[in-house]
Amino acid sequence: AGKAEDFEISIATNKAALQYLKGAGYKVPSVEKLISSLESATGLWRKNKSMAPVISERISPVDQIWVEKTKFKIEAYEKELAGKYKDFKKLSLWVFEDANGHRITPDAAKSCIIDAEKGLKSELLTLEENAYNCSIFELNGKIDTSREIVSNMEEDLKEMSKLW
């Protein structure tokens, strides 16, 4: 209701200003045309405003379906991301050994870090896409756990880069 009230106040203010200019005898070019245009715009505004509840009733069920789909998608993404984090923690740079049990070299660890950073960059894009979907349906807190997981991965890579 706040924005609608602001529009109503703006309309009334502009109307009063134009009527004052007209009545005070100021020579404002096309003041009559401005008043007429404002009247037309006011009529259209009120017509659209009256249609808002009807449109809202029609959109709400569809909107709710998409809210539920987005919630489900984010929950699935969070589970997928938790699995990726577990896999991330199994990389050779964490255990200091390759698949054959040999100690990895600093170059091999750095290569592993570079590959992990590439994967993380891709994951950041997916995270932001999901965050955008959450913002559309006002589910902002729903993405927080996923953000935390990705943030942990970023921090872990940063620290491991220092170590290696």
C-alpha cells in the first residue's frame, strides 16, 4: 500500500501545482495539455490499481507452484553441493598422497589446486543462479547453507595454496 499511496500523493501534488500555475496566470506553455495528460494518466493508474487484486489472485497459485519448485531445487542443490564438498576434501592435496600411496609433489598439489579452483569458479556461477532464483521468490535464506559450503571451499583453497 505504501507505493500506491506515494503515487496518489504524487498525482495530487502534480495536479495541484498545475492548477496553481493555470490559476495564478503564469505563462506556462501547454499547461492545459499537461493537465489533460495528467488526468488521462490518473485514470489509467486508477484502472490498473483496481485490477491488481484480481491479477494477484490469478498469479498467486502459479507463483506458489514455482516457489515450491524452487525450494525443492535448492534443497537438491544443497545436497549435491554437500557431496561435492566431501569429494573436494578427498583430493590428493588434502591427504598428501596420490592414488598409489606416493607422496605428491608441490607441483602436483598446485595443479590439483588449479583444477579445484576451476571447478569452484563454475560452482560459483551455479550458486549465483540459484541465489537469483531464490531472490525472485523471496527465499533468500534458503541459499545460505550453500553459500557457506562454497565459501568454505574458497577459504580452504586459499589456505592450501599458501601451504603448498
